[in-house]
Amino acid sequence: ISPYINLLLASTAVLSSCTTKQTVEKTRPNILYIMCDDHSYQTISAYGSEVSKLAPTPNIDRLASEGMLFDRAFVENSLSAPSRACLMTALYSHQNGQEQLCEGIDTTKTFFTELLHDDGYETGIVGKWHLMCEPKGFDYYHILDDQGKYYNPTFKSKETHGKYVQEKGYATSLITQHAIEFLDHRDKSKPFCLMVHHKAPHRNWMPEQKYLDLYEDVEFPVPATFWDDYETRGVAAHTQKLNIANAMEMAQDLKVPELCDTTTAEGHFSYVCLMGELGRLTPEERAAWDKHYGPRNKKLLEAKLTGKELTVWKYQNYMKDYLRCIKSVDDSVGELLAYLEKEGLLDNTIIVYTSDQGFWMGEHGWFDKRFMYEESFRTPLLIRYPQAIKAGSRCSRLVQNLDFAPTLLDVAGVKVPEQMEGRSLVPLFGENRDTVEWRKSLYYHYYDYPTFHLVRRHDGVRTDRYKLIHFYGKGGVEGATPNMLKPGTRENRTFNMLSKANYFPTSSEDINYNELYDLEKDPNELNNLYGQPGYEEITKELQGLLDDYRTKLNVTEY
Ligand code: SGN
Ligand code: CA
């Protein structure tokens, strides 16, 4: 048992009085780790945004009101597979091999679930796995194919002998159902660790049938930075393809095939994607779908919106579909909490709620993630653990997804391996969290270029107040195709795996520049201060910090 958790539990004299293995097993906490794909903190009402007040998440909020809300939780590489590899290994991307979205994970690295499993935990994972290896360290898995589908998705498990089999239903509900199956059938003499990885609310945001009309008459406030023109910022912010105005697709994303220009490669792909998704619906589901989107689309066609009006329409309809998906996720959290409560497991289970990264809900005019700018870099994090966390606590220390595995091992009383980079969050659970010795900065590194959304490679550091970002790397070739790239290079892999990236013309400029933000004066990161008079000292300090991280972590590319 780790010193921290031992200390916490000693006061209740629970563990210290345990003598038999069975009693210890009973007192070791269960773990329920819930991670959504692309769930922004802005759309969790416990975080208090204006948007979330119009689309509340009462069940997720309960984890905050009965536990701790972290308002400075971040990822180390804002993308699914890298974030998941980091979760499993507590290593940075360049250490665990998963720098980009496709293959990469070094399966010789220890997954924290292997350690829990070997130490007597019953382990299970349901939902999106998204790593190109078999789940390691699990007694039970029931995972989606790649990104997974919203309607009637395919799953594989030990029972299907690793073959993907289609199931009838909506992804969020099916994942919840399989999570409960695991809980029902688990070995009750052991503590459990269950990871519930929702597919929702990943693009293309397809709501559950019963929520198709939800929020239909709600108008969501447009973010203050929605019309950002990226003045003061470098090439990367200008050449990304994250804009709701022109990178969000009429068919696939906004479900308006009528307005999709199928004569372009992008339009064609978008149309094919939507039709593929709709082809999965049962006749009843399809009828409900058409009943909702049909009249809405007719109205849009009649309105003949253009320019800013059309962009705002896209924003409103993106928000509605995204938040409808969240509504189902919130229901799922409610169901899982109710199950634990009914089974008397609620108070001996640590429940973590988070996402694989942040997401743009129109800030800077964007959707998706990837940049080290706040809304993408930051991820929601709520932890309910009444044994150690007082209800309604808030933590503002700098934490990162590298910390998740060490935390869960720590609460389970399993030794955290030396090589893991993160730190257990347990010292922050107590009342003295603001004064306890803790890290003062975070390192971030993004690699997935050139591919979807064309966000340039960058690394950087963030402190409580400042952020320094270094953008670097070769520009893509205008209109590049896979065979224009050298075989075996990272670029080649990406292009082959994500052929859609070929449709985007890439920015051809080689880059090497910095941006600096004062997050206290400029929380929206509109004012790049790098090179401005008066910021020499802080720039030097942050540059030193960044250099130290690169040296200490043996980062070779920047
Ligand atoms: C898909 C999406 C992208 C998204 C990546 C990564 N395109 O490729 O918009 O950035 O996933 O998302 S889609 O047309 O296929 O939906 S991640 O969450 O897996 O990192
Ligand atoms: Ca994601």
C-alpha cells in the first residue's frame, strides 16, 4: 500500500486493522474510469459555461458535487490514440511510440492494467480502445472497431474470438449495457477496475433517436472568439483546417446532403461518409432521422443562407448534435452511478470522469482539437472518491493525463513503476492541495501532421500563468499523394492510413517560430506576446524550462 493512501486510510483504521487477504481485497477500492471521446469541459455544466447552462449534465455534475473538479487538467498530446497510449503507460508519446493517430504504440511498455490485474484486480474495458494492439491486462474486453459507429456498431470481445460482430442499438447505450454486464459477472471476491470509453461525442455527432429533437429551439451563445482572424499568431493558426465556416462538412458533419458539393473530392467523401453512416440505421431509426433532419434541411434550403449567417447556422447545428450526444453520455453516467449505489459499491469505488482531450466548441471559429491552445489542451477531470476526497472540492493544480495511471495504481496500493512519468494525484485529494509540493509546469508535444485538420507540429510548456509554444517542421507538399512521400516515413504512414488527408492541400511552408501567452491577462490566447518588448525575462525563463524538458525527456524532434 502506498504511503499516501495508507496515510489517508489510517485515520479510519480500515487498512491498518486488516489481517486477512480477503479483508484487504474488500477495502481496496474499485475503480470506475469513464472516458468520453472529445468531451469538452465547456459542455459539462459543473464547469459553468453559458453553453452548458442551456444543456446541463446533472449526472456528470454529481461527480463534482460529491467529489473533486480539476480545472487545470491537461493532456500531453491532444489526440485520441496518443492520449490513450499515455493513459495506459503513463509515458509521453515519444516514449510510448504513439505520436500520431495510426500505429505506433510500443507494446513492450507496461500497461497499468497489467499491474492491477497481476495484483488481484478484476479488469475490464468497454467501448473505444483505438490502439493498434490487443488490450493488455484485461480479464474482459468489449471494444469497438477503430473509432466505432454510433448506430448498430460492431464490437469484439473474447467471446467473439477477436472478430468484430455487429450489435443492435446505439453506441452509448450498448457500452453502458456491456459495462453493467462486466459488473454483474465479475469475480466478487476481487476489487475491479472497469474502463468505460464512450465513442460519443466524436465526429460526426449522431444523436440517439430519442434525443433527435432535443435543444431544437435553443440558441447557443456564440463564443467571444468565434470570429477570430488569428492576427498576432503564426502560420499554424492561419493554415489549419478546423474552421466551422469552411472545414465542417455539409453532408457528413451537418447532415445536409442536399447542400454538399459532390463534384469536389472533399464533398464526395463527405457525402459517401454520411450515406455509409445512414446505411447502418434500421428502417425505424432512419424514419426518425428523416423526420428530424428533413424539415430542418428544407428550411435551410429555403433560407438560402450565405456568409456569416450560414456559419452561425453551422455552429448552432453542430452544437445541438454534439450536446444531444452528450445527453446520452450523461444518462450513461447516471445509470452506472445508480448501479453502484444499488449494489452498495458507490463509496468504495473511485470514479474518474474525463475525456481523451479537449475540444473546440466554436472558440477561434473551430471544432476538433490538436493545438496546445487551452480548449484543446485542457480536458475535463472529475473524481469522486469519498474515502479521500471531500464532496464539492476543486483543484487548480497543474495535472496531466500522465498522472492517471499512477493515481489508480496508488489508490489500489500497487507500486508505481519508476519509469512512469506522471505522478499520483492522491496528495491533491486532501485539504492542503494548494500548498502541497507539486509540479509548476507541463510539457506538451503534438506530431500529427500532415493529416486531417492540418495542425502543424509543435511542443511547448505551460505554467500557471504563461504558455510558450514552438511550432516547427517541414510543410506538406501542395496536393501531396502517398507515393510522393518516402516509404517508411511517418508522413507516409499517415497518408496511407488516412487517405482522406490526401484531399486537403497542405501548407507548403517550413516553419520554426514561437508564440507566448499571458493566460492571466489573455485567457483566450488572442495576443501572442513573443518578441514583444517587456517579455524578454519571462520568455527566457520559459525557453529554459522547455529546453530542460527536452533534455530530461530526451526529445529529439522539435
Ligand atoms: C477522425 C475525424 C477527425 C478527427 C480524427 C481524430 N475525421 O479522423 O476529425 O480529428 O478522427 O479524432 S472523420 O471524418 O473520420 O470523423 S480522435 O478523437 O480519434 O483523435
Ligand atoms: Ca478524441
